[in-house]
Amino acid sequence: MASPANSFVGTPYWMAPEVILAMDEGQYDGKVDIWSLGITCIEMAERKPPLFNMNAMSALYHIAQNDSPTLQSNEWTDSFRRFVDYCLQKIPQERPTSAELLRHDFVRRDRPLRVLIDLIQRTKDAVRELDNLQYRKMKKILFQETRNGPLNESQEDEEDTEHGTSLIREMDSLGSNHSIPSMSVSTGSQSSSVNSMQEVMDENSSEPVLMHDDESTLNSSSSVVPKKDHVFIRDEAGHGDPRPEPRPTQSVQSQALHYRNRERFATIKSASLVTRQIHEHEQENELREQMSGYKRMRRQHQKQLIALENKLKAEMDEHRLKLQKEVETHANNSSIELEKLAKKQVAIIEKEAKVAAADEKKFQQQILAQQKKDLTTFLESQKKQYKICKEKIKEEMNEDHSTPKKEKQERISKHKENLQHTQAEEEAHLLTQQRLYYDKNCRFFKRKIMIKRHEVEQQNIREELNKKRTQKEMEHAMLIRHDESTRELEYRQLHTLQKLRMDLIRLQHQTELENQLEYNKRRERELHRKHVMELRQQPKNLKAMEMQIKKQFQDTCKVQTKQYKALKNHQLEVTPKNEHKTILKTLKDEQTRKLAILAEQYEQSINEMMASQALRLDEAQEAECQALRLQLQQEMELLNAYQSKIKMQTEAQHERELQKLEQRVSLRRAHLEQKIEEELAALQKERSERIKYLLERQEREIETFDMESLRMGFGNLVTLDFPKEDYR
């Protein structure tokens, strides 16, 4: 935000301290207007702001480094002093707001109702008095020019004088009836009073303007006298042929006067005064340009710092976005890898399930084939045994001749039936054993397949958890690398910013020193020019003092001459006539002696005056030189102290920024390490829980399977280990 104090280009005397420091430190609020109000109060009371006679650069340092200014005079009331001190609190937080100022005793006090009217009337009276004084000076100059003119002027010159006299009367009446108020009245504003009087004349009268800055100059060799019908231009001696010019019409003249009044301003100033004012204006423009250049440099420095900060911020944002994208890419790749691993594990499980089903079917077929082969062998052996037993019975029956044939046949049939029954039982028993063997081995094979499936599940979950751990470790390594790269970038950016700030401060201090040295040289040149002018003016002053001493000498000589004449007449009256010659000679000698003494005293007075004046001038100039050197030395010391303070503050700020960055980096690293530890602990906890849950589930499945096997009557299948042929 801006302040009204900033509207004074090249005049920092109304600036608040935080406005000056804001060029280096940052922002400020509306309290700067309260400070400007306090400075304006001092300006209105003392007719100039504080430090107004000081160099603008030095004033900046004084405002920023010294205490708040106060009213110097003791004629002001305590409430006004407190009001000014209240406005000029150096710490912005302690400075009041506009609402608080409205409640101040100085604002709420009772005041006369006609104070503004009386102030305006007093100002009008003062301006009118200045107008009258300027008029009397101008009338004296005009009458003197009229009296100094040639005696053989024509009747037209007399008309010119009469017209000038009437014009002076008109100006007198206007000067006594019209005036323009002014805030400050001084002898240096007389020309402005004449300007105001001339403007009133231009508005209320159609007569020609008396003088303009390029038409009439009091010390010029020619003069222009306005005339009713013609304008005569006289040369330096007042002679020369008049060159009449026809007078324009009333409308054309009024338009010309209006144009001249808009293009020029009426003044009564000498050429030397105008030249000096132009020179002073150029010096003032030079100072303003120097201050404007300094402010422009500070603004450029601030813009460079802001541009660098924005650039570094954009670089940091781009760096963080790049790291964030890398983290997201790693997370996406990790999820994709886990999905691939899960699909691979599902495929492996499905493949293992198919292989297990095929193995189980193959195992069952092998058992069935073996059992079928065993059954065939068993049946063939039974047939052989049956034949052998049948033949043996037949032989036994044939050997027994006593047994009837019918009984033999009955006994053979019964024996066959018993043998067949026994073989049938044995076959049934074999089938039962084979069925039990088949069921038990199938159950055992299923248990073996289940255990193998459990092993595959354990292997899969371990592979998944190891993959997750590897990905997490890679992520942690990447985060640590990101943190280190961010740390390096932050340190590099801080170093770049601090280096630019120090370079700009070094350039600013160099510019301030150059401006101060230039200001010192200018002050020394001005003082040297002033001393040269005093030395040039000294002969005129000595001549004037010599003329004064000479006049005193002449007056003394006249007095002595009168006394001599009176004494001579008295002596001639009281002495005889024959002694008159002696008395006259004696008196003449006495008079000559006294005049010689006076002449000697005159010469001695002249010599003493010249010596004392020269000595006094040398001492005064030397004292001014010493005072100026002391003042410039103090300002230079103040500038060096202020620059050292700014440099120390900047270095302290850089140290604080570095410490703050180190603290932020260490805190961020600690948070990152804590996050890594927490994630590793969470991953280890997840690993333990999932493995534990898997083992518990598999154990429950095995227990359930074993319990079901027990209910089916298969006993303990864990220790089951018998050859495939051992089923009987």
C-alpha cells in the first residue's frame, strides 16, 4: 500500500520509519499516514518539516535510526505537543488510528468559531500590506525613471507619464481592495504578491498589462512604457527615433492579453535573480532526480528480489511436482507388480490344483489297476486251489470203496460248497481290504495335496510380503533421496537469494556513498562559491564603509571649520587690528595641524577597518568551512553506522534463515525417519498377522480333515507309510 508521504518526489521528510525500512523488510500499513499527519503538524507550526535543511539521503538515515521528532518551540500548548508526540510514535503498533486520534483532547477541545475567518483576514491584511509595499517601491522606480528622462521629450512622453500615473493610481486602488491569501508570508514572496495584483488587474480591467518578465526588466538598458495609442521603445540614453506601431482593436488586444497571461506570469525580477532562481531550480531538480534514482534503484532491487523469490518458488514447486510424480509412479508400479504377482500366484494355485487333481486321478487309477490285477491273481489262485482240493477229494473218495457213491457225491458236493463259500468269503474280504486301502490312500493323498497346497500358499504369501517389503524399502530409499535433493535445492536457493540480497545491499550502499560524496562535494562547492562571492563583494562593502568613514571625516572637518570661523571672528573682535595677521596665521596653523591629525586618524581608521574586515571574513569563512566539514563528517559517520547496522541486520537475518532452514530440514528428516520406522513396523506387523492367520487357517483345515478322517475310521494318517502291495 502507498502513503501520501510518497507523493513528495525526492522529499523523504514525511516518510515514516517503516516506509523507509519497508524497502528492505517488507510491508507497512495505514499507520504511515498518521506519521505524515504529525510531520505536517510540525511543518505548519515551524514552517518546515524536521531535517528539511539536511540532505535527503541523510534525512532517510536520521528518520530510520533516530528518535521521533518533536516541537522545538515552547510557545505551543501541552495538548498540541501530546497530539504531535502521539502521532509520531516510532513503533507502528503503538501509533494510534484515526478513530483514536478523533478522541484526543487536542481534537475535542473547545475552540473559537471565528478562528479560520480571523486567520484568513490576517493573511489578507498581510498580503495587502505586501502589495502596498511593492506598489510604493514600483511607484518610486517609475517616478525616478520619469524624472531621469530627457528634458526635451515630446508631448507624447508627457502623455505616457500621465498614463503611467493614472495606471499607478488604478493599481493602488486595486492593490488595496484585492488580495490573494497565502499560507506563509515572507519578504521572498513579494513577487507573488505583485503577480496576484497583476492577475486582478487582468481580470477587472481591459487596460494593457504594465510589465511582463520578458517585456520589462528594471535593470535592462531599454524600457517599455505603455501608451494609449502607441508603444515607444527608447534606447539606453532615452533618445532615438520613436517607432510608432498602430494599436490593435479592443477585442484583438483582449485576446492577446488573455493569451499572454496564460503563457507567461507577471513578475518584477531582475535578470540575475531569474538566473539564480533557474540555477537553484536546476540544483533542486538534480537533488530530486538523485532521490528519484535512489528510490527507483530500491524499487528495482525489491523487484529483483521478488522476481528471484518467485523464480525459486516456481523451481521448488516444479521440483516437488517432479518428486510427487515419481512417488506416484513408484506407487502405481508397485501396485501393478503386486497385481501381476497376485495373478501369477492365482495361476500357480490353479495349475497346482489341476496337477493335484490329475495326480489324484492317476493315483486312484494306479490303485484301482493294481487292485484289479491283485483280484485277478487271487481269483486264479482260488481256481487252482479249488481244482487241487477237488482232485484231492476225488482221490480220497476213490480210495474209500466202502462209502456209497451217492454219499460220496453228497460229500463232494458239500465239500465244494464249503470251499466255494470259503473262497467267496476270502474274495469279499479281499474286496473289503482293497476298498479300505483305496479309501485310506486316497484320503492320505488328499491330505498330502492339501499340505502341498498349504506350502504353496505359504510360499506365495512370503513372496508377496517380501515383494511388499522390497517395494517399501525402495520407496523409503527414494524418499530419502528426494529429501536429500530437496535439502540441496533449498540450501542452494537460500544461498542464491542471500547472495543477491548482499550484492544489492552492497550496490545500494555504494550508491549511497557516491550520493553522499557527491552531496559533500556540492556543499563544498556551494560554500566555496559563497566565499568567492563574499570576497568579490568585500571591495564593495569596504568601499561603502570607507565612504561612511569619509563622510564622518567630512562632517568632522565641517564642524572644525565652523568652529574655526567662530573662533577667528571672536579673536578678531577682541584683539587689536595690528595683531589680526598673527592671530590668523596662528589659527590657520592650528587648523592645519588638527586637519592633519584628522587625516592621519582617517587613514588609520581606513586601514584598521580593512584589516579587521579581511580578518573577520577569513575567520568567518574558516569557521564555516570547519562547521561544514564537521557536519559532513558526522553525516558520513552516520551513513557508515547505518550501513553497518543494515549489513549486520542482514547478516543476522541470513543466519536466522539458515538456522530456520536447518531446523526445518532436520525436522522434516526426523518425520521422514519416523514415518519409515512406522511403515516398516506396520509392514512387519502385517507380515506376522497374515502368516499367523494363514498358519492358523491351515492348521484348522488339517485338524478338520484329520477329525473327519478319524470319523471315517482311518486313524492317524500322518504316520501312514506302507507299500502299495501290502493291503492284506
